[in-house]
Amino acid sequence: MSTYQVGDIVRVRTYTDIDLTIGPGFINDMQRYCETFVTIMCILEDPGQTWYNIQEDSGQWTWCDDYFEATDYIEKPYEYW
């Protein structure tokens, strides 16, 4: 079962908070999203693991739960209102 749902807005953890040994592989190009808010656009589930695609990178990379932290609507920056 996925932690996040399609349409959820989550915050990408800081680069130093991400365990680079977990998940599908965190590459250098993904760093630009660290400490920003992103929108879950697709959920890919395998037995025992959930992967996500985000709207902001047009689904280019695969993300996992450990790369994100939940946020409340009120915390979103103005560009999401």
C-alpha cells in the first residue's frame, strides 16, 4: 500500500537526508528538486515496494517514499495555491 496518493503534494528531503542506497537510485539531476514541493502523478507498486513519478519532472525519474516527507496544504508555497 502506498504512503502517498496521486495528487498529494510532498516535500523532497534535503540531499543530505536522503539515503542514497535506498530506492531506485537517486541521481545528480534529481538534486534540483531537493527541498522543494512536488506533486505525485503516478504510483507504481511492486510486492513490498512502492515507486512514484512526480509531475514536476514529467515522470522522468522514479522516486520512493524515503525521498519524500509529508506536508500540510498550508505549508505549500504560493505557486501551488
